[in-house]
Amino acid sequence: MNSRPSDFDLKAFLHRFGLFIYTGDPEGDLLLIEDEIRELYELNVIDKEEFMEAMSAVRSRRKADDR
């Protein structure tokens, strides 16, 4: 992982797989994004490094939203 979690673009990452998530609720969006990332990993669409980087970005975004 060469970049900081805050540099990871979750939307661009999901768009690579044709996934678009926007509910109008930031916390709800993060929950759905996390589910999609887990599913991509479980289906072996992404490798462990991408999974870890994406999940780190989700956690980072949650912390930023909690402030």
C-alpha cells in the first residue's frame, strides 16, 4: 500500500466494476460500499492488497465523517 487511505478513491474503485452507490446517506453509502468490497474479495475479483486498501479507505472515511 503506497498511498494513504484518504488518497484512495472509493467511487473510482467501484466504478471499475460497474458499481455506483449513492443513497443520500453518507453512513448508509459506506455500509453498502463495504459490503460490495467484501463481495468483490470473496468472489476473487480483487486481491487481498486491494481489499485491504479499500477497507482502510472506508475506515478512514468513517473517522472523517465522525468529526
